[in-house]
Amino acid sequence: MAAIRSFARSINKRGNATHFMSRTSTNTAGHRVGLIGLGNMGASMAMNLVNSATNPADVCVYDVMPGNMEKLVSIGATGCSNAGELASKCDIIITMVPATAHVTSLLKDADGIFANARKGSLIIDCSTIDPIASQNLAAEAISKELRMIDAPVSGGVTGAAAGTLTFMVGGSEDDVAHGTPTLDRMGAKIIHCGENGAGGVTKLCNNLSLAISMIGTCEAMSLGKRLGMDSNKLAEVMNTSTARCWSSDTYNPVPGVIENVPSSRDYEGGFGAALMEKDLSLAMNAATQVKARLPLGASAHQLYGLLCENDLGDKDFGVVYKYLMNSYKPKHQ
Ligand code: NAD
């Protein structure tokens, strides 16, 4: 608790550090970049690294599921057999795995990054994890003469595929500047939020708001549907009215309203409901420690927990709509 309070104070003190990093023209051709965690997000991010590399073999990849490396290796990326091998080959090491425990083991295991990275290498953790853990891991990295920043993302799978992600970055000015040209190859916006952990705090606040707006969109769209409203028409009006938000105009949770988003492929290949439950759990823990009240956050956390209990954890977080539509079937419809 004291840790989060003093962390909050340290971020506040550095409030004036928040700014947009300008896109730089720093040449990263000499850097070998590695990406660990080739899931819904990481696979597309690695693809953008390969596509922007002078030599595709300068991009190293690793995933515990070897099948996830195949596509990237087939276009020239270098596949590695564990995180340590990747770390020993790269100057910039990116992690994009589900949660705090995965990042911690990737860094600290005997065949992991800390034990095998070359001195001065930069670790960029793009996963959404506990910001206090990010701070502690960065301190440990520094004690091993490594550099580390947290750079969680927003933009979803569509942003990852298009290379238009927003990176919320926490770390020293020097380390963030060092990582910016690489982040530029995968995203459209890089925002330096403060020191280590500040990227994670920003991400948790963003996802708290996102969960609530997604649930709001799902409730409105399901009510409209039950009242006999055409979903496309309702979305069209909402998207030019005061209810407009990313969940309604870019990632609508009703199947068929927008092509090529997870709801239109039975909620596959998006941002898993279990990952949203994890982010809300991190936000609720942080809130408890600084005595912040999150009444809607608590309800959202409960609802995503319920989805996981109903075997919907692997489905995209817009699956709330399907859950609402299926959980109660009126007799006269
Ligand atoms: P995912 O579950 O689809 O992918 C995670 C990948 O990591 C999998 O391929 C898994 O095999 C691999 N992995 C797990 N442990 C590993 C280990 N020890 N070594 C190597 N590989 C390992 O998850 P995702 O949707 O890509 O999300 C990744 C992170 O990004 C999460 O922290 C999530 O909260 C965050 N995020 C996701 C989205 C989204 O829309 N999916 C958006 C923003 C942020």
C-alpha cells in the first residue's frame, strides 16, 4: 500500500514529464529486435517489425507455442527456442504476453532475459501488467546494467495489424528515446507518461473507462434489438450522437454492424474477456490502495468475472452483447 502511495506521489511529481514523443529519424538498422509473445497482438506487431526491417532476419521471435512462430519464420524472421536465446541475440527485447506472472518469469527464469541479455540492452514490456511490478522489474534490470521501459498499448488487434497502436510509455527520457524508433515501426503515437510504471497506470485507467463504455454500448444495443430496432440503424445514430465511442463506432459488439472486427467472427481474435477481467482486477487493486472509489469499475469487474465463469474468457470482450442477448430470452420474441 505504501508502495502504491509513494508511486502515485512520484508520478504526480513528474506530471510535467507527460508529452508526446516526436517521431524521430534515429536509425535502428543496427539494432536486432526480438519480440516474445506472438498472440493476437504480438504476431501482428512482429509482422510490422519484419516488414519494416532492412533484413527480416534481424527480427527475432519466440513464443511458448512453436506454431505461433511459423508464419513469421516463413517470411524471414529468426525463430528462437527460448527467451534467453532471443535475449542473447538482440539489443532491443520486446515482451507481449498476458500478465504480470508471464513477464516476471520471462525476465527472471534461469533461461530468461536477465540472465542472458547483453549489457545495455533495452527491454520494452508492452504487456498490460501491475505498474508496481513494472517499477520493481525495471529497478532489477538497471541493477543488471540493462535498460527497461513499460509500453502498454491501446488500439486493439486492428491497430496492431495496421501499425497504428498508441504506446503509453514509462521510463527515463534516455531509455524512452532509445526505444522510440522501434515503437514507431509498430504504432502511430508514442506518449511518454512519466517514469517506470507510468505507462501501466495510464493503460489501467484507459481500460477501466473502455470496459465501462463497452458494457454501456452492449446494453444499449441489446435493448434496441429487443425493442425491435435495426442494429445498423441504431449504431448509425449512436455514432453521430452523444453515445458515440470507440466501442460503438470502431469495434461495435453487435455481429455484422462492422466487418472485420471480432464481433463479426463470433468474437474470435480480439481482446479476450479474461484479459479485460485481469486489467479490471489490476485497476481495482490499485484503487483500493489509494482509496479511489470505482463503483462502475467494480460492476464491470464482476461482469467480466461472470463471463469467464461461463467459459467466455477467450472470446473478445465485446462478447458482453452476446451474453446479454442469450442470458434472458423473452417469451414473445
Ligand atoms: P494472447 O493471449 O493472444 O497472446 C499472448 C501470447 O503470449 C500467446 O501466443 C502465448 O503463447 C504467449 N506466451 C505466454 N507466455 C509466454 C512465455 N512465457 N514465453 C513466450 N510466449 C508466451 O494475448 P494478447 O491479446 O496478444 O495480449 C497480450 C498483452 O497485450 C496482454 O497483456 C493484454 O492485456 C495486452 N493487450 C491486448 C489487446 C488486445 O486487443 N488483444 C489490446 C491491448 C493490450
